[in-house]
Amino acid sequence: MFADSGLLSPAWAGTGIDDLLDDRAWLTAMIRVEEALARAQARIGMVPPATASVLAEVDADAFDWPDLVEGVRETGNPTVGFVAQLTGIVAGIDPRAADFVHRGGTSQDILDTATMLICHTVLGRVLHDLRRTADALAGLAREHRDTPMAGRTLTQHAVPITFGLKAAGWLNAVLDVVDRLDHLRSHGLPVSLGGAAGTLAAYQEFTDTDSLDLVEHLAADLGLTAPLIPWHGARLPVVDVANALSLVTGTLGKLAADVEVLSRTEIGELAEPAAPGRGASSTMPQKRNPVHTTAILTAARQVPALVSVLHQCMVVPDERSAGGWHAEWQPLREALRLAAGAARNASDLASGLTVFPDRMTENLALTGGAIVSERLSAALTPLLGRVAAKKVMTEVTATTGDTAEVLVRQLHARGHDSDPARWRALCDPAGYLGASSRLVDRVLDRHLTGRRPSSPDPRDGATTPAGSGDLPGPAGT
């Protein structure tokens, strides 16, 4: 029997995420939770200190896998069969320790905490790859800070920008996600410890001290957070992870969507990293398909649907639900796989992205200077007035000739003697890049220092975080 190893999953195949999220990883996490729980319980006198040491000797390979799977069908969750087998394995190591396995616990305590442990590990991998992506994008932004290219809106040439600014936009978004993910990993992954219905009553029965102390001890042992109250029926921790994963794939999907367009044969401004066999077609030898880009886009399109399932799982009755909790496991696992795969593919894509500045220059010239018509309209306004300036530029850009030459003819026809050299200079896209270079510098400073640069608020002189909110809105679409 073959497990899901990525044959039909290009978004994460070959990215090394398999071992972190397969069934064995989950089982290993459950063993670790039981071990940590026993250690926490020993601290308040619930079990002998040696219990955790015995549990530390248990290996996932000691379990009867077919029996575990059959147990899921019989009991509706993997924990019941797991605890039964774990108890038997522990008995084989130390019969005295077997009586203290899973003392006071319930299935959801173990599986939810193991899930948070898995999320902590996977998010660490994702953060590593996002930081590697950010470093590569920073290099591109720095190198191409002043490289002009066509800015495109609604598929059309709009005004000139720099490729450095485009890369800085990708970089700033990745840094935003890193900040959110880092906070979530440090503060938003709680242990689950509530007993049968969230009262910790069974735990309390085995100790004369406060069973609430278990929560803090368990969280500290596992490197997770301690919740204020049990969250068996309040699934926000899972949804927080899901939302973060959607931000990861959405942000990287934007990067991939841009690369997808700019690497088209007829545009040719970017190319994915080359390697023997990568992107090969089964029938067309000339093709080099954008593999990393495709994998990222695949993830970005799947994760939102999986996240919507996890959102629906919040709407459950009772202290512990039938069906809602159970519906989380596979969508969460696949969303983690997809996000981790997207982050690894993005780091590889950004690290080896090839830029063709000459091709960017050629594409800027495609409209004969019309790409700076916004600038020309502004220059014409003092001469003709705003309405007439717009009319002239509409007529000029409707032609297919050289924009400067056509404009000079239009002005002569209206009785204005204009210097052709001046208008030709105004048609140079490199002269109409606005604040592109300084915007790049702001993002590079953020990347270097780890914090957003600040800008003065013109309304009250206060200092506010720099971002989209401190810039004037676009004049149009």
C-alpha cells in the first residue's frame, strides 16, 4: 500500500515536508505529549517521576499500524487505540509505569496538543523558508533599485516603475507575514488540557495540589502557550493557524502570479532558476515551464478552500463536538503541507530568479513613449488647461507613432511652438519613476533592521508606521 507521498501534489512534492506531517509524525507528537504530561503530573504528585522516563523510551515503530487505523474506524479518533497500545508498550518496558499512562486525560487533550506541537514545528520550517525568500528578494530589490520597467494595471502598461520597487513590494508583504507567523508561533499555539468536559476534574482526583498548575507545566515543557481555559469547543487556535497559512500562500501566490506573467515568452522579463530537466515538457523540447511558480499558485488556490472548512468547524455544539473536531484534521494537515511547500518553492524561486533588464527596456518602448502620458498631461496642463491637455494626449496616444513627434505636431497644429527636445526628454520612462527608489530603500531598511520605518503624519505631526496608509491614493485605474 502506498501512502500519499506527493505524486499528485506538486505544491509540496519534494520539498521535504513529508516527514513533518505524515501519520508517523502525528503519532510521535502524541507520544511526546504523553511524556510531557507525565512529567508535568509528576511535578504535582500525580504520577511517579519515572513514568515520563519510561514513556521517553517508546518509539512510534513499536505500534501496530493496521490496528491503529482500525481503531480510528471503531472509536472515531486515533487517540483511543493509541492509548491502549501505548499502555501495552509501556507495560513491556516497566509494568509499574503502565498504570500511570494517560492519567486523567481525554482523547482531545492529547490530539489537540499534538496538533499544536506539529504546527509549531511546521511553522518553524515555513518561517525559515520565508526569511530565506525575504533575503533573496532584498538582494533583487537592492540590485535593481533603479532598473526601469513597465508598471502594469488591469493588464495594460500604466506608468514606469522599477523592478526594484516590484521586488520590494513582494519583500514587504513577505515581511508582514513573517511578523504575523512569528507572533503566532510564539504566543498563539496553546496546549489543550481540560479532561472530559473542560473541568480538569479527573486530573484533580489524582492530586492534592491544584490541577490547574498542570497547564503551565505542560506548556513550558512543550514550548507552547498556556490557555486561560480549555478550548475543546472553542476552535480559534486552529483557525488562527489556518488564517496564517492562507496569508502565507496568498502572499507567495502574488509573487508567483507576477513571475508567471513576466516570464511569458512574449514578455520575457524574468525567468525561473534553470536546472537540467526542470520545467521540461513531455513533447516540446523548447519549453521551460515555470515549475516553482506553478507549485506556489497551486497551493495558493487550494488553501483558502481548506481554511473555509476549518472556519466552519468553529460552529459546534456542546463542550466537545461530534464531527466538527474530526473534520479539522485532514484539511489542517493539507493546508500545512501546501503552505510549507509554497514557502520552500518561493525561497528557491526568489534565490535563483533571473532578471532581464534589457527586455524590460524593450517593453517600455513598445508604446512609443505613451507609458508616460500621465507625465505629459501634467506638463501640458499649464499650457493648454487640464481639459484640453487630456484631449490632446488622448488623440496622441490613439496613434501608433512616436509619442513625442506626434505631440509636437499636435501642438503646432494648435498654434504652439514647442521644443521637440524637451518633449522627447519628458518621454524618457527613466525620468518618470517617482519615489520608486526611495520606497525601495524604506523596505530594505525594514528588512535590515527588522522593523518598519516611520513617517510623519501630516495631520498632527505624530509618527506613524510607514505603509500603504501614508501614501496618497491612486489617481485612477
